[in-house]
Amino acid sequence: MLSVVPNKNPDNERDRLAVAVLTVEHGLTQREIAGITGKSQPEVSRLYRQACESGLVVQEVRWPDGQDHSVVDEVAFEGRDELQKRLERLSKSSGARRPLFQKLHIVYGGSDLDDWELFGRKAGVEVGLLARDADVIGVAWGRNVARVVKSMPNQPSTPDKIVIPVAGEPLTHRAEVGATAAAELLANRFGANVAEHLYGVGHRIPAHLAQPDQVKTIRAYLASSSSYRNIFGPSDEREVPLIDRLDMVLTGVGSTETSQASSDPLYLETVAAERAEKTRAREPSLTDAAIGNVSGWWLPRDPADKAASSVVARVNEHWFGISLASLQGCARRAVGGRSPKPGVVVVAAEPTKAETILAAVQAGVVSNLVVSRQLATSLLP
């Protein structure tokens, strides 16, 4: 079924709109449209493709009952089943009795991933469907998360849905979209309100305030914020912190390679603080010690390397956001209840993030994975 969405600025989209209407409402072929408009058939084809990508034309598939997107992956991505099984096996390495990894979602489209907004729109559809089954959602921050929540179509109104940020803000760099702003965007898609906010809360303890007595004071100060306390605790015995009630976390992952190259504010501030906190000259750097992070929590490149793991552990001790234990708890609750929940939903596009994703799956903190076809290919054995 095809429908045309009215454009707010038709003058700028005249040719695209004309081709869209002649195709959808009049049922003309591209050859016929070329004949009456004086354009070449390749030009008509390009205009129609642009009309679809820009939202002028909405294409909808009526799915048969009981069928889902995995049938497309089976046809379009030959290694889908093999990769699904690999990720399930890896997720059991965390000690879980059953696989914590639930499902692979592959996003198609975008030539060499040069159209990031196209990835965001397509991934937003998948994430929106997953979020419908969640009651309490935590949102991290990052470029892919921002693209997804900005592009996500509006969802069925669910005013009782609770959406919270799970990380503070950069102190010295500007994030494209912080966790609180991303949570607000996602909540708006469901007609809900962000239950709490973390505006004014940094994402980690600065290096010059990393002494034990100062850390204790800073954490006590944060706990004086009702929003921070309601999200992370400590709380009184009558109320469970929201971080322990999450049935979905929307997050990206950061690899040391891509974070360094893209000037990611989380990476830049963490590395700067880590350098200042070094205790020994020969101690490995965070770039060498960590493979990347999920929701801001860093994962060691080699858990058996004690020196590297010590560096990563120290960096994580000074992080104010969601912990590995909370991410694992969300993933475990997602498969432990009567009805499955989305758990930790990771969105990623760059093939260079494959190693970080595999490490996160092995750590038991990935339930649903929404990735580009290029990245899915990089995840194959």
C-alpha cells in the first residue's frame, strides 16, 4: 500500500512531488512519466527514490499474521541464522542459564553508510516496535541513539510509560544529544513524560577530584538530587530505584578506534581524566586496555590481562552512569519473566564496532541488536 504525505514546502520539492503523485495516485510507469515531463527515465527513477527517502512517499507492507522481519534477513543476508546462533552462544558465556541475546535486526539501505540519517530512520522503526513492549526504558547518549530517537515515527500513545536517562552530561565538550534530551525525545514518541532528568550531572568524576574523600563527597552531593536518587539510589526500603526496574535500555556502543577518530566527547573526557589518574608510567592507556564501551561502561580488551583490567576498573569507578551490573540485570529480567521484554537494545552502524559488540554480547549486556548490513557482515565468524 502506498500513500503520499503532504509536504510543508512543495515549491522546493516540486519535481519529486510530481513524480511521487504520478506514480502513486495515477499509477503511471517511470517510462510514461518521463514521456510527459520531458525527463529521462533514470532521472525519474532518481526523483522517485529521493521522494521515498525524504518521506514524501510512505511505503507500507502488510505483513501476514505471525510473520516478522527475520524472513527478509533470511533472503537478503545469507549468514543471518549463523550470526544469530553465534551471538546466542556468546551471551551464555556470561554465566546465564539461557541465552541472554534475543534477536538480530538488520537495517538495509545507505550506500557505504554515507547516509546516516537513512540508517536512523530505518533503525528507528525497529526500535519503536521493541519499545512498545517496555514499561520502564533507560536511554543512553551517543550519535546513533540520537539519530534513532530523532527519526523514530510516533508510537501508540502510552502515557504511563516511564523513560529515564541513564548517564549524565559531558562537562567540557558538547554532546550531539545528551541522555536526558534523548530520553525526552523518546518519551514524546509515546506521549509520555520523562520521569526524571540528569541535567547538570556530569558523566564522570573529574581527575583532579578523584581522591577517595572527594569521591565520597561528590557521590553524597549527587544523592541529594531527587532525580539522581530515584534513578540510581540509594533509596529507602519502600521504593526500588528505577535502574533496577528497567526492562529496556536503548544504547549505542563506542569502540576506542571510532571514538578517537570521531572526537566523541565521552571518549575525550574519559581519556583525559584517565591520563591524569595514571599511577605508573608503564601502565597501559585506556585506548590499549579497553576495547570500547557500552552505555559509557568500559570493557577490557583482554579480561585476563590484570594490568589492563585494573585500568578499566579504575575508569569505571569514576563513572556516574549505568553500571555493567545494571545492564546485565536488565538483560536477565528481559528473558526471565512471563512475557519477554526488549532488554538492552544496542544500535550501531559502523563495521569498526564489531569487536566491541562481540565483547558486550559476551558480557551479557546485549539483548536485541539493531545494526547495518555492513556491520552484521563484520560480526560473522
